[in-house]
Amino acid sequence: MKIGVFDSGVGGMTVLSELRKEFGAEEFVYLGDTAHVPYGTKSPAQVKKLSADCAATLVARGVEILVVACNTASSLALDEIRAAAGARVRVVGVVGPGVEAALESGPKKVLVLATRATVKSGAYRRLLSASGVEVIEQACPLLVPMIEEGWTDHSVLHQTIAEYVRSHRDQHQPGVALLGCTHYPWIQEAFEKALPGWRVVNSASAVARHLMQHEGLSPSRGPGTVEWIFTDPDAIPAFVNTELQRGKS
């Protein structure tokens, strides 16, 4: 099985890491569109065009399953991605699995932390509201550029997260905080520190479960392979380059 994974930058590597834990013997192709990161500040039309281009690139590599490891693309461009991928390629987004993970503990409220485009799309709100939970949304447009810059444990990052969540932390009893951006697992500990008492979840591991439960993939063990594609190799953060060199991605 050849599985394609794409994101606007390095965020989707958090999803890829979880997929490799469960399906280690498979072939993977990871596409990071580092030339156009972040998607979360772009118009819907731009996101749809860029996402379709990424899908076409992965299909040309022969992938059989395409994981859209980008919440913005999953929220705005799944129809365009499916059209570009064709009928033979199964397309899986991260929004549905993320919602499933958030609802596992039966929360009364869910705080969605995501890019501006994802929040504006209403994708998480629609699915969560249908389950009867209170939905609170917070756009965090400054975080992806910081993560891509390698500021994963920087004082400015911690201060920015504190500002984003301050009103929610002060006005609401703890619930579930859903990281609605695949970049955010890189800084999950920072969110947990800023939201004491909240259960912080992300969609990365949920996507792997989704592939087993809904797409019929069986777990496999083995070295497997990963083909890496970055549209602007010079824009790969230093901390990611280190992980790539160590083979721990």
C-alpha cells in the first residue's frame, strides 16, 4: 500500500508519525508545501487550488490513499482534492477523526484551536454541534509561522498561546481543547501548560484509527519507506531537518 500525506508545511509530519507507528511496513510519500505555508491565512480559492495541485502530485507518485494532513485543506478543499485524486484514490481528511477524538470522553464543551481559515469554514462547529456539545472557537493565526520558524519552545510562543486562550480559560470550566491544526501537536505541551485542567487532543493518532476502522487497513510492522517532497526545501525548519537526518520523523 502506498499512502500519500500532505500538509502546507511540516505540520502533517505529526500525522505521518502516527501512521508509521501503525502501518510501518507501508510505503509513504510526504508532501510539505513549504513554498506556500501557511494555508490558514489564504483565501478559500487559493487553498483549493494549492490543495488540488498537491493531490495531483501525490497521485502521480502512485498513492492509493491520500491523507489530507492539513485542517485548512480538509475544511475547505476536500471536493477539489477528490476531483484531482480521481475515483481510484481514497481521500481522508483530518476534521472528522479529530472530532471523534474530541468526543471520546463525552465532554459538554469543546474549545477548537485552529487557523483563521479553518475556524471561518465552520467545519468543526458543524460536526461538533451536531453531537450536542457547546463549541467555542479560537483562531490562532500566529502559531503556524512560529512553528515553521522552529520556535516550538520559545517565550514568545508561550506568551502568544496564553493570550489566545486567556478568556476561554477564565470564563469557562475546563473541557476538551481540540487542536484543529496538524502543526499544533509540535507544541501540545505548551497548550497543556496554558490550559490547566483541560483535556488537550489532536487528530494525528485519530487518523490512524480511522484508517483501520473505516478504510480497512491492517496494522503492519516493518521499516517501510518514506519519500519526502518539499516544494521549497530551503524553508524546512532546522528542527525538522535534524529529525529527518536522525530518521526519527
